[in-house]
Amino acid sequence: MSGTFSHSERKYIEILRILRESRQPVGAKRLSELMAEQGFVMSARAIQYYLRHLDSKGFTRKVGNMGRVLTEQGLSETDNALVDERIGFIISKLEKLAFRSTFNPETGTGDVAYNLSIVREEDIDGVIEASAEVVRAGCGFFSTSTVTDDDPRVPEGHTGLITLCSVTLDGVLQHMGIPVDLEFGGRLAISRDGTSAFTDLIRYQGTTIDPLALFISAGLTSVSSVIAGGEGVVLANVREVPYPAKDRVEDAIAQMKDCGFAFPEGVKSHSCTIPEHPYRLPVTAYSGMNHIANATEKGYEIKTEIGAGTIRFSKIVDSI
């Protein structure tokens, strides 16, 4: 981490990562439990030792008796951690989020994964309309977005916008007993005749930055063109399942469509370096980040945490 820790001191990095993901201060006991989930068995007393060291470096600070939070310096250090330590962090986060998603498309109940975007209060009406345009064009993962003002991650003068994250699909398949591997985030080119194919792909396993966030920040989407003329580039991702699960996966997607989710039609998932596999089936889903891409193309400045958490599906439906 910027030369502060040696390569072997991954415990420090894991503690900082956990604090970064948390909405609230985290105490030593809870940190001990969360570290164990990552394979680091440490007592609360040992955690306290590490926290005191992080405090001394200015990376963390104590909030009364509630626990620790990251400082601005701690956030910077986490972002600049050794690249080889960060590879695999994105996919690990999304896989854990998928596991925590309990949505049942047959009953329309359970928890769904979501992205949290931070929008300036004066921009929220325009961003909501940009999101609605994506829904009307049929290239958003879900048929609505919703605002939140009670999330502690939303700073004063801003509003939070919740869009559903497509790893919800991975959670659905997992809870059906279907093994699923999230493989790629990509740019999906849509033609006026309705056909579509990937033009660029980034494998989740080998990146330190979420591929979809990267495509948006690089200006490599044209969601507004799809909305205006039916042709352009949107965001989607690809996961793989065992080929014998094909019928069950199609049934799950059909049920999700009935609940308001949207999926591409006729995607050539084997194009752009995705080889056809005799035993594995690629499954493509639109990204919830298309809502944000369209707003970004319109000039709005938005900061988004992809895979920010899970929320009851009923709360999203009730907002429609």
C-alpha cells in the first residue's frame, strides 16, 4: 500500500476493505467475524492491535464506542493498494452480493442486489428522467429506479439513486442450485433490426476496476443513441452456467421478466472472444448501470458504488 505495508501484510488490507464497504463504524468483534469470512482467523484482541496501528498511521479513527471508520487518507490508501492484492476483489465482492441476494422470481419476494449512485440534489430530477428513458427503451436491468435520502453514504446536498444490479440474476440461479460464474462485463452493440453483439469485454477475474464503471468513465457508451434511434452501445455482462441447466435458466429469466426485469434478445454471446463451449452456456443480462450511463452522457456528474448491498424487492416495487 503505497510502500506502507509489505506484500505479506494482507490482514491490514482486508481490515481497510471491510471498513470501506461498511455504512457504519465497525467494532473489533464484528471485524473479527468478517475477517474470518475472508480466511483470517483473528481474535477481537488481535484486531484491536491492528486497529491501533492503523489509527497511528492516520488510516482509521474511532467513533466513540461504535467502532472504527476510514479516514480520507485511509480511503486513498485502500484505492492505491498493491495491484496484485486488489485483483479479484471486484469479482469477490459481487459473488458475495449474489449469495446474499434471496430474490425468488416465482413469488416476487426476497432481497435483490442494488447499485447506489450519489447525485446532487439539483440534478436528481434530470437523472431520474434519464433513468426512465432507459426503462422505456427496454435496456435497463429493471423497470424502475428509486431514490433514498436515509442512507449514511449519501452526503448532505445529495440524493441517493438506487438501481438494481444484475448479480441479482446470479443469486436467483444459485438459490435454484445452478452453479454460475460471472465472467465478463462488456459493451453490447445494438442494431436497428434488434440484433446485438458484444464489441468489447473485460473479464471480472483479472481486473481491479469494475468493467462497467470503466466503460462509463471512458465515454464508451451511447445509451442515448439507443433511446433516440434504436442503435448504439449499452452495458451488459455475461455469466456461465452448465449447459444442462439451459431450460431451468430460461424458465428463471421468463419469471424475472414477469417481475419487471429486462434481458437482451438474440445476443451473440460467443462473439468477441467468448468461445462456444460444449458444456458451458453463456447467459447475458443488461446492466443496471445503463441508467447511470445515460445520465452521464447527458453531462450529470454521478458517483456510483456498484453492488452496494441488498434491499427488499417489495421496497423497490412499492416505489413504482
